[in-house]
Amino acid sequence: MALYINGVLKPPVDAASLDGITANFGTPGAPQDGYQVTYESNTDELVLTAPIVVTVPWTSAVAPVETRTTDATTTTIATISTTTDKGLALQLSISATKSDRSATVSWLYLVTVTNAAGVVTVRDSLALGPTDPASTIVAAVTPVAFDVVGTSVRVRATGVIATIVDWNVSVIAMIGGA
């Protein structure tokens, strides 16, 4: 068994070499995955500690969502919740595929959103695409739009008359603001 104290490898450990060092593992029971043993020099104890949890400045990605349109009705294809007094930088990957798989179109969007004391505003959006602007599954107007309902941002898509279109959207949301 090897023993590291403050990152320094100590000589091979056996029961005799631990004489005088108390093992303080807190609540009885086996340690859980990810727990570590640290040496507390001020108390001369080995202490079981929980793993370090790193927080990152973005929310987890919204799982890809698939929605079907059958006509030119505008339909919500994703809803993204916001955090009060934070800004959001959204990266969306959107695709529209005819149900018979004879055509597909995709876009990348960057969208900025703010939530100031619960008032949500879509600030701007930048689109890369569509990948096939001549495709028959792209409406004459831009088929993707963003709006606000409550404190959430909706991604809205407009289908094509008498055409079944499968819409897929995945979202990465980066939260800004202290």
C-alpha cells in the first residue's frame, strides 16, 4: 500500500507505520466512488473527503428534440429556460428533414438572451444556413424564429403546406453574469 501525504509518497505502509495516526472516516460505512483520503497535518488524521465538484459556466446541453410539422403552422420545436439576472449565449443546431428522407436542410444559430429581474429579451440572432436554400422544405420566409414566453425562450419553426417535416434541434446554453 502506498501513502501520499500532501502529494509526497511516503515509504511503504503497513499497520506499524500508521501507529499514532488516527483514521477519521466520519460516518460509518464504506466510502463511495470518487471519495478520497487526505491527511490533516494539524490533527494528524487521515480524513475521508467527498470528491471536488467543479462548476462550469454553462448549463447542460438540452437533449435533442424532434418535432414534426405537417403544414405551414408555426410550431415550438424547443423551449429553453433562463436564469434570473443572467445572460445566455445559445448555440443551436437545427435540421429539417422531409419524412420520406428525400431532402434535408440545416442551420446553426447563435442567439443572445438576457434575463433582467425576470424580464427575458432575445437580443440578437445570427444564422449560418440554410445548407440547401433551394430545398422545397424551406418556407419562403425564414422558417426558424425565437420568442419569449414567461422566462423561457421558444424556438419556433414554420413548416411547409402539405409536407411532413421532422425538425430536430439541439442546444448548448452558456450562462454569463456573476
